[in-house]
Amino acid sequence: MINVGVLGATGAVGQRFVQLLSDHPWFNLQTLTASERSAGKMYSDAVNWRLDEPFPENAGDLIVSDTTVDSVRDLDLVFSALPADLAGSLETAIADAGVGVFSNASSHRMDPDVPLVVPEVNSDHLGLIDVQRDRGRDGFIVTNPNCSTIVMVMALNPIRNRNFSDIRVATMQAISGAGFQGVSAMEIYDNIVPYIGSEEEKMESETLKIMGRLDGSVIENAGFSVSASCHRVPVIDGHTMALWVDAKDDPELIREDFRNYRAPFTGLPTQPEESIHFFDDEKNRPQPRLDRNRGGGMTVSVGRVREGLRFIAMGHNTIRGAAGASVMNAELAASKKIL
């Protein structure tokens, strides 16, 4: 078993990590960290469990540690649910101390030697781990993208060989993406918030790195452009987005791409049977309330492919778009004997 920990285990994404790791067949959840006010408490006493799923009792007796390098130094790897302002220096220090870091934070996503990975899309980018080690780092850092970026690149992956140069996307993002304290009730009830700080910039830059090409020790960005408009809507979980892609192919050929798509590998514990679920004939799907939990929340749903090229994509933002993505990255690394 691989001994693991979770940094920031009491927050929204941290709770998802604990849920996914508590009975994991490959990873032994050994350490949970949080802020000073939670340190020293049993996890069951420190956390206000807010997920719909039952509380993982086998994690309840773990004593929460303060979030320091020393608290995780003896682990094989950690999963980071830290806010970006804390994650940058701390994740670096942990990796330098010899521990693998799989991070959901944005701090290192665009670092040239840090892989920004969606397993089905760019598993070869894990080769950047060797670049980090060649530069003297005993551990390593692997990141997963922003939650909306993950849904979009997953939806683009089946058609990535089509000829396009411009992508435009309008998102309708769930309130859980802002964390437990992120959006007040009075702000979101009966409302749509037409701006999410830095979200558009992340979608526009991260997508090019993810769908780019690893050339030795350097990622060459994808040769298309992305323009995003991001909006918060009164949905609890599940980011939905409308995409316009300037592919000139017959929509029926695009539908065939989605029908025939299969993930390039199998066998990872968190991997769903369907990476992409395609609604071929139903014009009113996907919908977050009906489809966000497909594949345990790890399946991205696509529908309404039509001329333009236009289509709808949707995925669970705190599972596929956050904790689940990071866990699957670690599974991929373990399957490749990188850990």
C-alpha cells in the first residue's frame, strides 16, 4: 500500500479527497491536515461533514495535524486541497522533502516543469516528473486543472484530431465550486452571477498546456485559441457549458467521434466505465441534477451536437473536476511505476 495524506482535509475539496481515499484499494489514508484550530482533534470532531455521502467512519479516528512539512514527511504522497495562497510555497517544500504532491490548487499549474494532467487527455505529460527530479527535487508536484477546464478538455478530447483553431465556451457553474463559504445565499438565490474571478483566464491558458505536446522537457502549447465566459448559477454540483468550435466537419462525423470514443487505458480504481457519456438523441441532456453522478461523478456527459459546431458538456465539479481528478492522476502515476 502507498501511504498518503490530505492537506486541507476539512474543506469542500478536502472532504471529497477523504471520501475517495478512505477505502481506496491502492492508497492507505494515514494523515489529515487542516488549520491550527483543527489540529489535535479527531477528524470526526474537526470536520463539519457536508457531503451527501455518508461520513467515512474509518477516517473519523485520525488525529488532524497542522499543515506543515514535518506532518507529512514520512508519507509517500499527499493530495493538496489547499487554497492557492498557501499551496505555492508549502507544496514546493513538501516536494523538495521527497514527498509526491498531487495538487488541486492553481499555484503550480503553469510552472514549466510541472505536469498539468487529465489522464485520458495527456498522460504522457507525467514525463515532466523526470524533469523535476533531474533538477534536484527528491519528490515531485503533479497538478490537475481548474474544474471547468477539466470538463471542457474531456469533452474536446474525442474530437481533438478534427481541424479547429478557435473554441468559445460559456459556463454555468455550480455554487460548490466556490467552496462552502464561497457564495452567499442572498447573492445566488433567484440569480446568475456573471463573473467568477480568474476562472476565464484559467480555462483559456490551462487548456492550451493540457492539449499541447510534450517535446522532451518542454510543453508546446496547443495551436488553437480559447475564449471563455464564466457564470455562477444556483446549482449545487455540476458544471455545465456550451461550446462553439470552429470545426468544419459534418456534425454527424462529430457525433460518430463521441459514439466511438473510449479511454486510452483501463484498470484505474477511480476510472469510470465511461469517460464520456454521449447523449445521441436526447435534446435536453445533459443536466446536472440528472447526470452529474454518472460513473461515481467521474464521467463527463456531452449532448446537443449540432451545426456550428456547437454542443453541451457537463461534469461533477468537485469529483471529476477536483478531488477525483487528483486521485486518478495518482493512480495513473502508480500504474506507470512512477511513485
